[in-house]
Amino acid sequence: MKKTVTTLADGRELIYYDSADDTVRDAVDRRPLDAVSTSSEIRRDPLLGDSVAIASHRQGRTYHPPADECPLCPSQEGRLSEIPDSGYDVAVFENRFPSLAGDSGRCEVVCFTSDHDVSFAGLTEEQAALVLEAWTDRTADLAELPQVAQVFCFENRGAEIGVTLGHPHGQIYGYPFVTPRTEQMLRSMESHRADTGRNLFDDVVARELADGDRVVLEGEHWVAFVPYAAHWPYEVHLHPRRRVPDLRELDQDARTEFPQIYLELLRRFDRIFGPGEPPTPYISAWHQAPFRAPGREEFGLHLELFTIRRTSGKLKFLAGSESGMGVFINDVPPEAAAQRLREVASE
Ligand SMILES: [Zn+2]
């Protein structure tokens, strides 16, 4: 893997990750870009104790541009994009319209491929392996920034999720604090340790394997299951069998097997609702240990993949109970979801 770090016309960082070690990336960003004023502000909610990023500059961001003006496609003569080169394998750059910036963290965009018309599920194993390398390397680089407490690599796929660009891409948020969901997992982990003397993540995976009903896919180094108390209609958690706190500590065996397992999960997701359905909208979210939290070594890196579609043409909205009270109501029993995800396995 070859990594090339460069800067865009307004000073934002751009990093190319290429499969071929002899790749040269020396194209210069020739756009007349003004520096963006990013005024995101973190406000703390006094009742809940959680934080909200107020990012008013984002209202002007690029919204559903036509494909020939895609800012994530490589640049061509007469059509300059965020990627100055005429091609790339994987490219990561600082978001021009970040939700978090400066002392408030960092937002990056990860372009999975230069091909506008493919989805992650359509990548080759080699391409998916390179994306994993990029996620891992970004986690390592952002760990060095004092203002970043936690790194979240994720993909939103589908207009139903609010994706404003069709090009296959994901994002990386470097939060300046430990997020509420992670804090909650750390608390559950600590109390489980106090009650049982065991690790919570290990016990959750062991229970799912023992029950078996909700297991979707087993590799030699990864296990995927619908969790016992799934919040979403179709939700899969993917854990490495050897628990590690974050992407940097995955061993080579797990890295090598990951593309095959993850691509198969994504392909199954697209088949859940049967042929003729538009691609399944999904959120794919890596849960990693915060860098400086006590007990981080006990955290279990895992990926949570879920869709908000509950049946053909119908979305699960976060309505009164979910949005008002934080209580999820899931119409699809986790065992039935797992059964469906096994039925639609690739031949
Ligand atoms: Zn594009």
C-alpha cells in the first residue's frame, strides 16, 4: 500500500491510498478555493449531559449534484473536483463542510473508489482490503491529535438515509469527546466485569454463538449475528473472534478475511427485500475504543450494520417512542431477521 499526503487549494489535507507501491500522485489542486470558515460549536445539553454540534455553515453544502459535477469523481480537464488526480484507488480528504473542525474535532470524507456508479458491495476484495487499510491508518493518524478523543468510521448509503452525494463514499469523525453510546457501552462493560469477572464483549459473542438462532455468518476470524435485542429491523453486528479495542490492533489473519465477510454481508443486505427492490439503504458503523478512556483495552471493536427499511417501500421512522423517549420498537423479530439474512446468502 502506498500513502501520499498532499493538500487541497484551501489548505485541507488530502490523502491517497493506492494498492500499487509505485503509484505517483502529484496532481495539484488548481481550483480558486477560498478558505472555508468553519464555525462549528459544541453545546452541552444540561438535562441529558450530552453534546450537540451546532454547524450552521453546513447549510450551504453540495446537495445532490448531477453525476457530471460529482465532487468525489477524479478531476478531468475542464471539470475540477475535490480529487485533483485523474484517477485514484482510495482517497480521503478533510470535509469542506465539516460538522466538527478545529478544536472541536475533525471530519473526513473517504472515497472508496473512483468509479461513480458502483456501491461498496460491488467492490473487489482487493479494493475492500484497501479501504480497511485506509480506515486503520486514519484511526492511527487521528489518535495523534490531542483534540480527538474517539474515531468513528462509517458509511451512510442511500438517499433515504440522507446521503447527498451518489458517489460511493463514507466518512470519518474524530470527536473531541467520548460519544454517549460509547460511554454507555463502557459503563455496561465495567458493571459486567464487576458482576461476573468476565468481559462483556466476549460474553455477548459467546452467547450468540451458543444460541445460534441469530448467527448470520461465521468466518475463521469473524462472527456476524443479529443481536438479541436488535434495535433496527435488520441489524447485524460483526465482531473479530479475537477481541481488540480498535482497528489498529486487528491481526493480519482478521484483515485478510475481512473483505470476503463484509462484502458478503453487504450483498445479502441488498437481497433482503427481494429482486426488483431498490438497493437497501444502510448505515455501517465501526465502534472503536476511545483513545484515552480507562478500560479501553477491554473494549471490543465491532461493526454495526443496519437498515432503516422494514419492508418493501416502507421505512422505520424514529417516531414518538424512539425520538421522544429513546425506546426502540422493532417490528422484525431478531431471529426472523437472521433467518432472512441466511436465506439470501450468495450461491
Ligand atoms: Zn462521482
